[in-house]
Amino acid sequence: MDEFDYVIVGAGAAGSVLAHRLAEDPGVSVCVLESGPPDRHPFIHIPAGFIKMLFNPEYTWQFTTEPSPGSGGRRIKTTQGRTLGGSSSINGMVYNRGQAADFDSWAQRGNRGWGYADVLPYFRRTEARIGPGDSRFHGREGRLPVTDIDWFHPISEAFIAGAETLGIPRNPDYNGATQAGVGYFQRAIHRGWRHSAARVFLHSARGVDIRTHARAARIRFQGKRAVGVDYIEERGRARHEVMARREVIVSAGTVNTARLLQISGVGPAPLLAGLGVPVVHHLPGVGENFRDHYSVRFVARVRNARTINELSRGIGLAGQVARWLLGRGSILALSPSIIHWFWKSHPEMDNPDLQGVFSPASYKEGFVGLLDDYPGMTCGVWQHRPESVGHVRARAADPFVDPEIQPNYLSHPTDQAVLLAGMKLARALLRTAPLAPFFDHESLPGDAVRDDAGLMEFAHRIGSTAYHLIGTARMGPPTDPTAVVDDRLRVHGMEGLRVVDASVMPSMPSANTYASTMMIAEKAADMIRGRPAPEAEVQA
């Protein structure tokens, strides 16, 4: 039986950052347990390889949601990373923080030290911004390179020009003073390669014991104190245990964190009784408050230009490979979403409540990752801050049984209204005058879908996850009956047990969740190490 100061469950975005920071202190021992394999597959590191990796079960959790009216009675694959780096090794590589108001709302819920001015220094600590950016908002000395796109297409420029004709201003830095506007995404790609959290943090962590193919089966407790973790080898199913002198830190991701807590005896007592799991601590919020972005995409056939669809095949692909090998802009080094547009569902709003994406590429209906055979372009949209709330609940005490995941997409009427407005705007963006030379016709959903009812039916039929899962161990004061962790990310009612990942987010940021998850880990590391928080440098 091995013993360490800290045992971290999960080597994803949060776990990788946390392991690196904790191991900076001399004499501190850290063990990281990762259910998946090492991140050696070349398609992890080539940005375009996400198409091949997203549904590879060796490197991903092939989770599926429960059917619901909002998803038209469909089950939706909500794939998550299962390798070193977690989802940062298979995601779209977008670096997007969200709005200041998102984090101010966390503080207003009773979470001290989580307002925007408090968390901005931690965003900056992670970042090595390459390119222009206001130093008040951007870091230059961090480990994660954040770059601008180096591959441009006339359709992309036409889309941006068209958005400007609709009153959406060009914004070159949505991670700066204001988010609103249209422009190119910043991404965790540098010199043609993906830079996952494992690549930039975990692999350079000093002296960390990293155990892959190690599925956490149970947190061990002595009374109300976490003292270790039992894990099972994915191959051979041998059972092991590692002990933690100081803390067990769960960074397993929104789905797996909730499941692990539940099958370890921390969660809603009625659920645990049904699983046959002895109750260590009744905590009703574990697995609740689950939220995700529900995305809908519009597709148009393109004329007068070659799109990524054609460039990814035959001679076109050979040319792109050659460009990539020479260090030049190439589709091999792109994020799947190239252009952002952040805007409002109603003009009287102060801040955007919609995020949209655009690419001169399109995927076959029902097949994310399989490009169309014809020239295409895609404009997608989702609501920033969904009010629909779901849950994650273990189905069995066996850690090899997938949990029940129910997002309850579009169950809240506000979500329906905001998404409807977003769909109308996405459709309008494909029909602007600057884009007209390239717009042939709308192929999805097509001109036959015209009224609000038709658009909502389309959303129910075709909408999907944006893979931004949060909330199942939400942060909040002990007066909040749904809170799981306090504002230092310690599990309420427990000792030596902390949660550090996107599951602690009390509400959805107006963004992809990767950047915020790393920020949470940076802040948690200071808390665990007993270091003072950096002084707030800007109010925005």
C-alpha cells in the first residue's frame, strides 16, 4: 500500500494543473490516478485529429444522455476525454473565459473570492498569450500557449463582414475588456500542435506518480475523513489502494466526480440506499444542478469556393499536410470552430446571452466528425447560461457501470426563447450580402422550415451537446441545500476531501468551460498550499 500527501483522481484539465502546482513545493508527494491510457496517440497532438479521437472508446468516455422532450426523445452522446489531459486532449482547443458577470454571480451566491477581479489573476497565471492582447487581461508568462489563427479563408472574412452589417462589431479579443462581437477564436494550438493540459502541466510536474489505466472505485474514509482511494486496473482488474496523508482531491470531471462521490457513500441518502452503498455522509446536492450547452447548427451549401470539406480529401489533403509539415497555416492545425460571434437575443440586453460559431466546413447530418461530400459551411449557436437543470446519478456501485445522465435540455421556457432567437440570428448570418457570393442554399434545416414551431422542432430533432458539462458538485455556502463544496472547494461535512473541476461551477460561464476549469485548479492550488490569493489587478 502506497502513501502520498495528495491523491488526485483524474488527470484532465484540472488534475493536470493541480498536480503540477502541488508538486512545486519541495518534499510534497502527489499521486494522480487516470482511468485512461497515456496520451501517446499522434491524433491527440495533431489538432485535426480530434475527428478521429472524439469517439475512440480507448481514449474517451462514451457517455450517453437519457432521452428527454428537449432532445426529441433522443439519447445524445456526451463524450468526455479519458486519457492524460482528459478532455483537453480531445476537445476543440478553444480558449474562452466568459464574461466578468459570470464570476461576479458566483461570488454573489456566497462564494467569497470568486468574483471576476479575484479570478482574473488565475486566468492570467495559466496563459502564455502569443499575439496582441491587453496585459491587464492576458498573461505572458504562463505555461499554456494561447494563439491566434494562422489559416484564413475568404468565406470566413465574408462571414465576419456580414455579421458587421447586422450590427455585430468585429472584436479581436473576446477575452479582453468585452466579449460582444465577432472574430476569430483564440486557441491552445502552437506551431501546429495541440497543447493539452497534460502536455503543458502534467508531463512537466516534478516527481508526480502518474498511474494510468487506474479506475477509481471508492474513496476510503475513516469516519468523516477521506484517507485514500481504491482503484482497479482497467486491464486485469486487479484492485489497489493508495493512501493520502493530507487530502483526496477529486478532479474526475462533472460526470465521474458525481458518480465517484455517490458510490463512495457521499450523496443523497435515498440514492445511496438504492445502490446498496453505506451512507458516509448524506449530501443531497451531489449529482444535481447538472447543466450543459445545447447546440444547434445551420448548414449551407457553398458555391464559388473550396471549403475544408474538399481540402480534407485527396490532393487537397496532401497539400494541407505539406503545409503543416512546413510550419505554415493548414487545416491540420485548426480548431473545429474557427469564428466566434457573441451577441444578444434581444437588443435591449447589456451583455450577450448567445454564443455562435462558424466554420467553412460542414458535417453530415447525425455524424459529428464526418465531413459532407459537397462544399459546405456551418453556423452553430447555443444559449450562454441555460436555466434547464438535470442530474447525474450512479446506476450501480460498480464503477464500470455508466451513470444516468439527464440534462433535461430546453426544459426551461427561457432556454427555448433564447435559443429560438439565436437560431433566427444564425440563419440571418448565413444570408448577409457579403456572404451571398458563397451562399448556394441552406441544406440544414432547409427553406421548408420557416416558422417558430418548425425551428423548435428542428432544435429538438438535431440539437446536441456542446460538451460543456458542469455543476454536479456545486460550490455554495452551507445554507444552500444543493451545495456540495464550500468556497475553498472542501466537501461540506467532510475532512480531507476536496473537489476541483468543472463540477463545482455553481452556474454556467458564458463560454466553453476549458479555460475556467484550469482557472479553478490554479486557485485551488493556492488554497491547498496555503498561499495568499494574488491581488486583484483590474475591475471590468
